Amino acid sequence: MSLLFSIPSPDQGVWQLGPIPIRAYAFAIIIGIIVAVKWGSARLVARGGSPEDVANVAMYAVPFGIVGGRLYHVITDAELYFGPNGRGLIATLRIWDGGLGIWGAIALGFVGGVIGCRRYGINLGLLADAVAPGVVLAQAIGRIGNYFNQELFGSPTDLPWGLEIDFAHRPTGFTNFATFHPTFLYELLWNVAVAFALVYAEKRWNLIRGQVFALYVALYCSGRVWVEMLRIDTANHFFGLRLNVFTAVLVGLGAVGWLIWSRRKLDPAELLTPHS
């Protein structure tokens, strides 16, 4: 049966430029990093920072984040790589095939950011607030890579925006369905909305000292919960929840708690003093 409405999936996610493969997943991540650095730099300069500060710290945060993201993915989905049906040890290194866990990326990326800030004498809270909108926008751009890889989609749907998935990419038990929830698109749109919400909230409530970053974590986690609940890819469970759902709830509540605590610790005069 032909579908009147649906979102087609790309026929390929890799193009050859001579002997060099150009992978959509890697390209999306690189573009996202560039956007995050450029926007973060502009916001930091507006707050009195140096134009080079974000790029300098990114030299530490980005590699740490990529390693952390891959480690989290491999550890939490170890059955994909090890065991009788695993892809093998070498496959754990092929990040261009997809598989970067955001929780590991944030955790080790933050460690790299701390190292970079100490190395260049940059205020961590100031920089974190400056880069937060760009980071979540970079995550939105990165989701385009999942679209090209035909991965991380949701349950079957006949909605007009259902995503067409090739037979080879459909998981066991869902091979008879043609269209699925485009969770990559849901998260992309949510992240774009979060980016602009952060800019608004920062000015509206004068968020400072890492509070913009904390709000980013809280808002991202709230969106990730409902998007994750739609997904049907194989996932480990904890307390009856997909591991990523459990992690999002835990991290999100921690971010909300820290944000409330930090607001109460501020001098009332700081809440009234505008910060550019």
C-alpha cells in the first residue's frame, strides 16, 4: 500500500569523495560543534570574555566528550559488541556508524571543560552559561546524523509525519511496519526550542553562575524522557525503565535541585542587577 504522507529516509548516509568517505553522522556532529563554538564565543564576548576562550576550552571538552559519549554507549549496550552475536572489539571504535551516549558526553565533556578553564584561567560558570544554548543546538544538529543512519526511531505510526524505515533497519518484531515515529525530529525540535528558551530565561530571570547551564540540563532531560519512551531500539532497563529514561529523570531532578539551591544562595541584589 502506498502512503499518501510520510517522511522518506535517505537512501544513503555515506558519500565517497575520492578515497575519502563523507559520513552524514560525522558531518552533523562537526557542524554542531562549529555552531556551538561560534555562538558560545559570541555570547562569552558579550559578557567580557575573550573571543578565543570557548575555542580553547573546546580543545579539551570536545575530545573528552566524544570519548565519554562512546564509552557510555559501549558500556550500556555491551551486548551489541561483545558475546556470540556481537560486532567485535574493533566496532567499538567506529563512532561514524552511530552510537554516542549524551550522558557520557556531558560527564566527560564537563571534565574536559573544567581542565580547559583551569588551564586558561576562565570562569567555569560564566563559560558554561555562555555555551549552553549552543550546546543544545549542536545536539539538535547531531540528530540529523541519526536520520541518515536510519536509527533511534520510535514505535510504528500512521501519522502523516511517520518516518519511512527500510526493511533492513527495522528491528525484530517490527518488520511488517513501514513508518515509525521520527524521534530524531522530535528531539531536534525540542532542542531548538530549549536553545531559545534558555536565551529568554536568562534575560527574564537574570540567570548567572552556571544557572543557564543547569536549566539547559533540566529542560533537555524533560524532553529526553518522553522522546526516549517512544523508542523501540534495544535498551537495557533499570527499575523497569529504559536506562536512558532513568538517567534523564535522575540527572534532570539533580539539575532542578541545584538550580533552586543556587538561586536561594544569591544575594537579592544580584537577581536585580542585569547581566549582559
